[in-house]
Amino acid sequence: MLSRYNYLANCRLYDACSLLSDVELKQTRPAFFKSIYGTLNHIMIGDRIWMGRFTGEEMSSQGLDAILYDEFEQLRAAPVLEDERITAFIDELDDDFLKGIITYKNNQGKIYRDPVNLLLAHFFNHQTHHRGQIHDMLTQTEIAPPSLDMHRVISA
């Protein structure tokens, strides 16, 4: 359910953001990642880092505030592929994996060992948290932010 919501919410958010000019997308705003564009990039970075941890892939980090794509259309295409990867991964999960522990190093180099079920909840919550920040930044533009309520997005 959460991977489906993630995909649908991203589609709605990117559709709304596509109505903004490049200047508006990249305008500095009172947000941790400085702009709608910066926050969209951060979500993609987070998705890739966490998926790497879940799948055991080594992920090099360019920093949590890196801009992965200079053009909006490139950035917009990336989550479609990433969300497909996330959904395929989630669909294949088994109980043994869900009961497991993952050891990983964060961006500051600190080592953590956490239960997979907690990390999966964090993974989806992280996306929702930052989509909420973008939703707020959209209210500072002429574009009405889309409804991102899970029960409305999934049942639409």
C-alpha cells in the first residue's frame, strides 16, 4: 500500500510542479533544502540511499542536498523509474527479510544497526515528510498544491 501511495503521490506532486517555471522551482524558499527543486532532488537521493541499503548495493553519496538533475524533465523522469524499482522490491519482500536487521553507515559515517521493518516505515515516512514540505512551498506559488491525503490518493 505504501509503495503504491508513494508512486501516486509523486505523480500528483510532479504534475503540479510541472506547471511552475524553472525560476519558481528553484527559487530559494524557507525550507531545509532551499527550494522545491532542491527538495525533489533530496527525495530522490534518499530513495536511492535507502534502496541501496535494503538491497545491499554500495551507494556513493554526493551529499543529501546534491542536485542530481539540472533540468526538471530529467528529474521528473527519475522517480518514475525509481518508484517502479521500489514497488518491485516491496512486492518481493518475504517475512525473513522483514524480520531482519540492516547494518549501514549514514552520511556522517556513523554505523547503525536497525530492524528492517522500522527502516521501511522510515523510508516511506521520509518521502511523505518531504512531499509535505513541497506541498507547503507550492502554497507560496500560484499553483494549487494537490491533495496528498493517502486515502484520497489511493482511492482515486
